[in-house]
Amino acid sequence: MLSKTLIFPCLLAVCLTACSRKQKFDRDKWDDGDGLTFAYRPGMVNDLIESKQLNNLKYQQVIHLLHRPQLSTKDSMVYDLDREYSKGKLIYTQTLVVFLKDSVVTKAEVHETHANKK
């Protein structure tokens, strides 16, 4: 029987490997999460951008593909990908920003923000 001290590190390694691995975009898995964290988005975003699935889509088509964004303006839609906290403070964010002109996608980029370390 495996000891508890061995099981936890093994499970952690499996989870980290599965979550960080590049994956094909899967519309059904895109929203898997608790509303604040999304397990599959970071691994799928490169495939989504590289496959050019978003190119020239209209606003409603993006909503159909990616569901509602966390933030939306007339010129962009922002989808959370990843967040990291340290001591209760947000230190890192990664988002997918879909840029629009006349409600049509012109480009999509991943943006990262790191909090300044003091």
C-alpha cells in the first residue's frame, strides 16, 4: 500500500502536467472551472489563436464559441486564462483579449500582467 506522503506528490505532478500541457481547443472544456479559475484555458489558448478560429468572427459568433467574456467593451472581449496569488494578493494574470472593429474580430492576443515585486 502506498503511503500518504507518496500519493500527494504523485497526484500533484499529474495535475500540473495535465493542466500545463498544450491541448486542442475544446469548446466544452473552455468553461470548465469555478468562474474564477479555468483548468483548461491556458493549455488551449495557443491552439485557439494559431488555428485562427476567431479570425473575422462576429461578436455573437465569438459568444457562441467562447461563451460570455469576463469583460467586454465595444472594441474588445477579455477572457480570463490564469491567475496567481501570493499572500492573498493577485501577482499574475493571463488573459485572452479578442479585439473587435465594427463587431468583427480583427485579432486575438494573450496578455500577461505581473505585479511589481517590492
